[in-house]
Amino acid sequence: MVETQIVARGVTDRRVIDAMLKLPRHLFVQEAMASQAYNDTSLPIGEKQTISQPYMVAIMTELLELTGGERVLEIGTGSGYQAALLSQVARRVFTIERIPSLASRARKIFDTLGLTNISMKIDDGSTGWAAEAPFDAIIVTAGAPEIPQGLIGQLTPEGRLLVPVGDHDSQLLTLVRKSADGDFTVEKSTPCRFVKLIGSEGWSSTD
């Protein structure tokens, strides 16, 4: 998977590559889907949610430009695979999941793998985690119609926010870089399609 889907498609961050080589992705999917865990595709994990395509997890992690000492917030734990990968390339990971059953399953996997640097809570992640802010990086694993401005406020100076921005059918990975004086720049890159970020302005929770 790593050689043909990740490295072959341009991911070069050695720390991301090594972390993906170590993580057993099949533990993060439903047992009936275990044989497909290393395929180049997203998979259902229940509750109308999915585990992202391996390449998307890799490229999103690489875009954060982590060096190992960061505190990272993830919005949308889901299967837990992205948070587990982040735990290998950052000092501390905070992750928020709104669906209790998914959060419980992910927590059990983290404990099984001995990932002790991941903190989790069950909540609406669209407002971030103010009590633990600021963060060096924030990654949103759900689509939003626009950049969540409140999350920029939870970044450290020179922090990064990565979020898929667009409509229901397609988004672009959008990287926001916050400067030391509080201004920010925006870079758009890879096309993607994520389930929506609950609580995002402009999208109702029943869509």
C-alpha cells in the first residue's frame, strides 16, 4: 500500500511514510472489511461515516509539515486512523468525535496500540477545543463550505489549519498558515470529497 499508493503518488515526508508502514490499518476498519483495508479507497465504518483513502490520510498529514514537537488538534476522529498516524509524527494529539460509538471504538484501538499521547472528547468539533488551545496544527477531516474562522483563533502564531473546503460533492484541501502577527494566508491543493462538518455555517445537520 505505502509503496504503490503513497510513495508512487508523490508523498516524500519520510516520517509520514515510516509511520504508515508501522500502523496496522486493518484494525481501524470493520472486521468484514479487513481484507480491503489496504486498498486505494475509503471504506464505511458505520454511522454513515468512512475511513479515508490511505493516500488522502498521507497527503493531509504531509501538508501539516510536522517535525515531531507539535500539539495537533484533529476534528473528526472517525475510525481513529488519522489520529493514530498523527500520534507518530507529533508530540501530542487532541481529537474530537461527535458520535459516541465511533469514539469508543477508536479509543479501544488507541489503547490496544499503546498510543498514550492521544486525548479525545465527544463533542461538536466545529468549535474546536478551546480549553486545550492553542495548537501548532489543526486538521479537519470533514468538509466545510468555508474556512472555519473560529479554528484559526485556536492556532499558535505560525500554526497551520488544514480543512477540505467546498460544497457537498467536492472540496479542495485548503491550508491556512497563520503568521506571527495574526494574519493568515490560504493555499488550495488536492481535490477531495469528505462527509460534511456538522455545525458548519450554511449546512444543516439533517442534510
